[in-house]
Amino acid sequence: MRQQQILQILSSCRNDPFTTIMMLLCVQYIPGRFHKHLPEERTSATLICRGRSWAMRYCGDLKTKRLDADWMDFAVDNRLQVNDACVFELVTGTREEVVFQVQILRGGLPKDITSKGYTADEPLVIVG
């Protein structure tokens, strides 16, 4: 049942998403393979999830691209816990704005999924 739910969420993504498994982080790093789709400067960013949106900054001017500390508002509001997973689908990636549609997968994910996605260098890659 859980595997079916995961596949349903991932198959609903129109664009190539990336997934991270939650750790206790103050910022959200963007996997290196995603950098080519995003601007190389600091710009506004929005996360959209469950009918709500969260504004923050995308730090594209840094070597390790990331969302700023306002990411924590999203994490707290959605009660993210260690081993929850977030699927980030890029909606817009321009110099003016970066927008991600985010879907949350709660803990209890299969071991083959939770053993990946802990770092920006080794994200869980989903190929559609």
C-alpha cells in the first residue's frame, strides 16, 4: 500500500522532481544535478504545498545552492520530522523567481528509499 502511494505521488509530477529525506537542517540544499535548471543568482523562491505557499530566498549565488533559513517555516508548518521525504517539482526557475511544488511523504518509507537522499551530492533521483 505504501509503495503504491509513493508511486502515485511521483507519477503525478509533470517535471523531473528531486526528493530529499528530512534531517534536522536549517536550510534545504539543492542537488547538483538540479543546478542547471535554476538561476545562478539570489532570487525569491516559493514552495507550494497542500494549497498553501511559503516565501523564502533561493541562494543561487553560492557554490552549494540552497533555500535560505525561511525554509524552516515550511518545515515547522508542515510538521516535518526526521525520515519524512519531500518531493520538489520545479514549476518555475527564472532569474525573477524559483517555484517548487512540494509533496510530503511521511516516515516509514521503504529502506531502499530512505537509504538515499540524505545529501545534496547524493539525492534520491526519480526518473519518469
